[in-house]
Amino acid sequence: MKALPTSPCPMRSPNLAKPGSGRRWRSLPIAMIVLALGLPLLLTTWIGGSDAWQRVGQFPLGILLLMLTLAALCWNLNAARLRLMLGGRAGALGQHGALGIELASKFALCATPGGSGGAATLLVLLAQRGLPPSKGSAVFLIDQGCDMLFFLSMLGGLVLWSLIGDVHWPHQVLVQSALAGLVIIATLVCLLIYHLPRLLRAQRFRLTWLSRYRRRRLARGFLGFRQALKVTLALPRTTLLAMMALTTAHWLMRYSLLYLAVLGVGGNIDWVWTFLTQMLAMAASQLSFLPGGAGAAEVGVGSLLLPLMAAEQAAAAVLIWRLVSYHLYLAAGAPFFLSYGFRLFRRNASIDGYLPETKKEHP
């Protein structure tokens, strides 16, 4: 009998991935973080040149220490707010433990595009302390609700002041339009949340292009967010006032970092303008695909400072502000994130090592 001809190329399984493809995907987040860390340095050199680096080298040590102190106070204020929101539901949580959770969550938030890793890290760390993910997500939404209420109040005040008061801002019409747009968006979001059950029942607002499972999951998420806000508003007034006081103190301190950086490089700008600059730039940075909104945050703040400062001063101020408000969060939160991650990995490894033994003993 004549032998059948063999194929010159052996058949490959379609499920086998190309060699090195997983390695490329794993190296992508690292490359994005490296780019986010190095981009402020490149922008400083591009905008201010060697004069900007000279300004950075001459930055007063006293102002730098004050900025570092304010950043540390911001961390502790957020940790105290977390303890207040939990109210003992995650066990006996002291200030040090809450500070570790806060810094680990902020590291994940700063190290992922759009801050997507912050909420996931917070839920995992709270679940390790016995708080279910459903209640942990409510805590996260309460935290976001306090921030949204603060910024909505500040936006309304700034819009009212810009329309009534005698202010002279660079690009005043553009800034007023942006502020008014943010207020309108925030108001529409509030109305959407208030009328959410009615909208979900309406036939015209059903997303027919999504599957039934995805529609139900999306509706549950929206309703859970609304319920968390209702639970927040049902808290005692003293608790709500304390949470809002901590939120206000945190953001006022954190948004004062740029003002101190401007003073340190010899600039003379009102605190309100630096606050407004950060608010608009950080809103625009959400469109950046890099962690921490890198690139968009620096360009946005720098472009709003340039009409009032020299180029080298603006570049140096943006660099120092970014080092304290972003890079310092990464440096301080990395040890806590790695420590919690190692504990979780060791715990899962011990569980995986125990399960085969139980299967052998009880076939």
C-alpha cells in the first residue's frame, strides 16, 4: 500500500497563544507607568529648558517641607474619613491600618489609567477584613459622593463669583463656559440619579443593543449607586458633617499644593486661580490613557499658568506640584500595596496547597 503523504507543516491548536504575547501584555502596564513618571520631566525641559531646572534647584526647602506636610495630612484626613464611613463594620481599624488601606488604594488609583484600580483595591482590602463587596462598594460610593458634593459646591460658588464679582482671569469667557458646563453636567447627573427608577422602567430608555444580562447588570449597578447615596444621606447629621469637614479640609489642603509651588518659583498668582486651574486640568486629565492623567494634567495646568508667569517658572511649578501630588503618592503607597498583595498571595497559596490534601484524604 502506498503511504499517505504527510503534511509539511504540522497542525497547530487554535487555542495556543503566540509565544511572548502574554509577556507583551504584562509589560504594557509597566511601560505606561514609566511613561507617566518620565513625562513631567520631558515637558519641563520642553517648556522651560535649562532655566526651569535652575528654578527647581533653587526651590525653597521650607516651602517644600510644608508641601510634604500637607500631603501627609491629606493622607491622614482620608484615613480618618474611611474609619468614620466604616463605623466599625470592618473590625477594629486603627488610624495606622486605615492609613495603609488609603495609601494602597491611592497607589492603585494613580498607577492605573482612569484610576480603575483604586476601587478594586479598596474592595479587596475591605473584604479581607470581613466586609462584603456589596457593603464595600457602598463605602466607596459614599466617598465619591462626598467628593462630588464638595466640588459641586465649589463650582457653584466659583461660577457665581465670576458672574457677579469683579474678576479678571485669563481666558475668562472660556473658563466661565467650562465652569458652567461642569455645573450643568453635575446637575444633570443629580437629576438622573433622582429619576433613575422611572427612567429604567421607561421603554424609550432601554438599551436594546445590549443583551438582557448586561442590561440587568447595568441597572443593578445604577440602583446600587442610588441606594448607597440614600444610605449616606440617612446617616446621623453629626457623622455627615464630620465627613464633609474632613473632605473639605482634604481638598483645600491638596489643592493648595500648586499655590505653594507657584510661590516657591517666584510667581504671584491668587489662590483661587490655582484652585480653579487644578480643577479644570484634573477634569481634563480623565481623558488621558496614561496612569494619573499624565500629560493632560501637566499640559492643562501649564497652559493656564503661562499667561500669568514666565515659561520657566510655570514649568518648574508644574513639575514640583506633580512630584508632590502624584509621584509622592506612588512612592508612599507602593510599600503598602506590595505588602497587602504579598499577604493575599501567601494566603491564596496556602489555601491552594491545602485543597489537594483534602481531596486525597476524602476521594
